[in-house]
Amino acid sequence: MTGQIEDSERDTGDVAAEVEFISAERLIFFSDAVAAIALTLLAFTLKVPPGTSDHAILNSIFEHKYRLSYLEFLISFVVIGNHWRSHHRLFRFVNSLDSRIITLNMVWLLMIVIIPFATRLLSSSGGGFGVGFSFYAIIQVITLLTFLLMSRHLRGSALLRPGAPAPSPKDDDSSLLTVAAMFVISIPFAFVTQWAFVFWVASSPAAKAVRRYRERDFESDAESAG
């Protein structure tokens, strides 16, 4: 009788674990689908150049407003793609969920869904470039900080598969904060010049430089301790 009870409890535990795993998989698949839809919606932000002849269309494409629209599309495509890649790496060892990670993930998805709208607002802002640019930058900052909170919550938590490594090393925190800081710094410059995009482009090299610096600092401390 005792053996049957133990087997029953074990079976119940296995079923519960499987349900938790399926729930985590559903969240990941749902997040992937939302990111894919957001990437697709970006195409609707592209402006169609006027004209009917090949020469007129080509000339229109190289006009300033169309060049800016295409640049914003490429930036947003890369931004969403990088957000998705980071999300994929973060959740690859997640085995179960709790209310906090679900809530944070929904906030992250909300920001991803808003990016195509922010891109369209940026493309059509005209004389209000600073406002559209600032709105886009704020969306990125919230996305990055939400991701950082998810990473810290998952790191070493019981939501990971047994024996799984931490989904994100602590050095990634400084990289995320560096990118977020670059977006924040770009906001006041957007009210002066459209070259504020340079801060967005430079955010990735800046994050890599900060990470390398922290790694060298850590190695130096380890050598001193040794």
C-alpha cells in the first residue's frame, strides 16, 4: 500500500512538472510569435516613393525623408531582432513559471508590440522629430530594464531546469544598462539634431567595451587575489 501511495505521489509530481514545462513552452512560443508579428508590422512603416518611372522612383528613394524612413526601418528591425535573440537566450533553460516572470514578460511584449508604432511615429513626426525620437528611446529603455529584471529574477531561481546554468551572467547587466543609458543620453540631442541616431548605433560597441573592461577588471582582481 505504501509503495502504491509513493508511486501515485511520484506520478502526480511528474504530471505537475510536465504541466509547468508545457506552460513555459507556451509562453516562449507566444513571445516568439509576438516578436515575429512586430517585425512584420515594421514593413507598414515604410514610405512608398511617388512617381511612375524608374528614374522618378529612384530619385524619390534618395530624398532625405525617404532615406530617414528606411534607416528607421532597418534600425527597428535590428532592435527587435536583438531583443528577440536576448529573450531566446534568457528563456532557453526555463522549466516553469511564476506570476512575476509572466508579468514582466507581458510588459516586455507590450514594448515589443509598440515598437512598430513608435517607428511609424518617428517616420511621420516631421518637425516634431524630437518628440517621436524620445518616445522611441523611452520604449527601448523600458524594454531593456524589463529584460534586466527578468534576467535577475531567473538567475539562480527555481524556475530553471535542474542543473541548468544561469541564463545570463552578471556582466550582461552592465551591458544592458550601458545600452539603456545610450538611449537616454540620445533624447536631449534629438531636439537639436537628427544625428542623435548616432547614439543608438554606438550603443552596441559601447556595451561591448564596458563588458570587456569589466572582464579585464575581474581578471586583474583574480590575479591580485591569487
